[in-house]
Amino acid sequence: MSSDATPSGTARRAAEPAIVIENVSKAFSIFKRPADRLLQMLSMGRGRYYDVFMALTNVSLTVNRGETVGIVGSNGSGKSTLLQVIAGLLQPNGGSVTVHGRPAALLELGAGFNPEFTGRENIYLNAAILGLTQEEIDARFDSIVEFSGLADFIDRAVNTYSSGMYVRLAFSIAVSVDPDILIVDEALAVGDEGFQRKCLARIEAMRDAGATILFVSHAMGMVTQLCDRAVLMDRGEVLIDGEPKEVASNYYRLTHAPGADRERIRTEILDRGHAVEAASAAGGGAKDVESGMDATFVSESRVEHGGNGATIQDPRIETVNGQRVNLLVRGRSYVLRYDVSFEGDCRKVRFATLFKTKTGVEVGGRATQRLADDLPSFTSGDRISVAFEFTCTLMPGTYFANTGVNGLVNGERDSLHRILDALMFQVLPDPDDSLVGIVDLGIIPSIDFDPSPAPGTEA
């Protein structure tokens, strides 16, 4: 592994990638008996007394500077091995890893700690390993201890610490070095919820300041909340690299698949991953900003409920001129439209839609009025088109839309058909850097300047 260390600083945002992984493979020798290890040594390579386990197989991945990337997968999929190779703790059997910047790794619980040393001594030991000088550690010591919340235990040997205390100290040290690249392996799953929230807030602050963050987690909510991208691994391979919500959905598909269906689902995800990769290699793939379409934007987290007398078909977003789009521009007007066919008699039917962020936060939506007396009724065979006109006030990012229909069936109001994450769309980057949040509320700032001197300061 090669490393290109550069000074830390939030103002520096180079164009080159932070981490480049090319065709990395890692094999481990598995000995069935302790005696086999000795026999292997004595054989001088003339015999083989072990099995080979391929933890990584031709893994390629590029993480750009300033990105937050989550790596997910079931136990034994190669996630932790990959992070250890990136951190330089393991050497690959093949391929290469190049790291641009100062990394800090929080991997196995207590890794790098001397259990006989006190917390104070381990701060100096670990921070020195991460590249800080004695003077820099002295200057940051108090803030490390304060963040960890271990002031009362800092002069005790760490072998008396609980697992949560280990994580508190290790994380506090790792983020104190102002790393260009933070690598975290599931360690945040240990410890109390209060400290986990504190760690996530620090990670978000580092991300906003331009740090590159790579972490492993089984918490899909954390992945969709924090990450720009996510990578699903299985059996030492990358199955798909893409939008966090899509990857999370495929993670659930794979990990909850019945044994008989697992191989089929694995192949489907791998094929989808190859298609996304091919599109990306083609220069943004099927994305055509001028036409407003990106063919790779397919909702993989789509879930349908109902089918109770009505069926929603072809949910889409159109311009006011009827052109299908999934790349939207803030400030322009659009129409969310879907067709509904009725297979039974339904009275007082209502239609609805709801926009959500990729983390599932409900931004807003609309339904036909609940108490309106003129709600329509339909009979079997009817087919209609429903339209919701809106002006895009969403901030740049990826969003999803739900669609739904309900009505009176046998005198009772019930959901006729509902599609969660029916469609996926993106609001394109905006040159206006004065806006923050999820939605543009139309806030107009003004500054009143009173040139008159303050009382008592007249010349």
C-alpha cells in the first residue's frame, strides 16, 4: 500500500481521489489442526497442509475526497478485511491500494491499546502512532478527554475499562488528529446511545468540513443518513456500488433471502451493479441533463401494498409540457402523474403522493380532500390519470415519492393500492450556495444598516 500524506485542512479539497483500490485480493491460510501449521513450516513449501480462504477477490473501489462511503454486507463478506488493507494493517496478496491524505482508523475494539497502560498513556501512544507530535498531543489532550467523558478514569489501566469506555477513548483519539480520511469498522455499535449520537454529530461535522469517511456498519439507517454512496459486499466481492438507499434495499433482499433464492438474488444484484458501473464508465452513463433523464435512477426499494380493487400504474414526473424527467431543477414546475385502473366498484376515492429524502424523512405531500362531498366513484373497468402539479422547492439531492389510492369498499374506507418509493428522482446541483436544509422556504435575508453613531460616541 502506498500513502501520499498531505497537510490537514478543510480549505483543501483536491480533485484527485482519496482512496484508490485496484483489483485487491486477500487470501488467508486456514489450518484445521495446530500440528498442520508446524508441518507446513517443516515442508519447506513441498507440501500443503492448509485450505485457502479468499477474503477478498479482485476488489476495485475509488473513494473521492470529501465523500462518505458505507460498506455493508453480512458477516464474513470481507468488509473488515478491506478496511484493514486500506489502513495498512494487512498486506494484499494481489492488487494495490493508494491513499492520499492522513488516515485515522478505528477498527477492532481496543486495537493499538496497551491494556496495562492508563488511558492517559494510551492517548499519547495512539496519537503518536497516528502522526501527532508530543506538542500536538499536549495541546489536544484536554479536548480528547472531554470528548470521551472519561476524566474520572483517565489514569486507570485500560484493562479495567468496559467495551463502551474503550470505544469512547479510541474514537476521541481518532477524530482529534484532524484526519483527512476517517476509517471506522462497526466500533460505533458499542457504547451508550448518547455517545453514539455524539460520535455521529462529530462524523457529520467532519464530513461537512471535507473529510473523507469510510465505515462499515450493519445499521442501514446510519448508512442512508450519513453516506453519499454505499457498497454491498458478499463473499469478498463488491456486488453493487451506488445510492445508499438502493444498496440498503439490496442488502435486506440478500440477507433475508430464503436459502433457495439467495443465489438468484445475488446474481440479480451483481448484474445490477455491473449495469450501474458500465453506465458510470460511459461518462455519467444514461444521465442526460439536457433531457432531464437518468436511466440508472430506478427505485430498488419499491414496495407495494393493496391491490384491493385498484392498481396504480406508471408513476412518473413530467414537465408542464409532458416530457418525462427524473432530473429536476429547483424553481421549475412539474407534474407527478400516475394512472389508476379499477377492478371493482369503489366510492369516494382519494389519491395521494408523498415526497421523501433518501433517508426516509417525509418532506411533504398532498391528497385529495378528506371531507369533500364530491369525491369521485368508479366502477370496474374504469381507467384514469391522476396529476399533482408542484413547483420544485427541494434542495439538491436524491428523493423518492410514494403514491396511493384509497376509497370506500363495502362501506368501509380502505387502501386500494399503495406504492412506497414508487419513483426516484434527483434535484440537480444549484449555483446558489446561500440555501441550506431540505426545502427552499423562500426566505429573503435583509440587513438594516443604521449609520448614525451609538449614543455617547458622537464626535
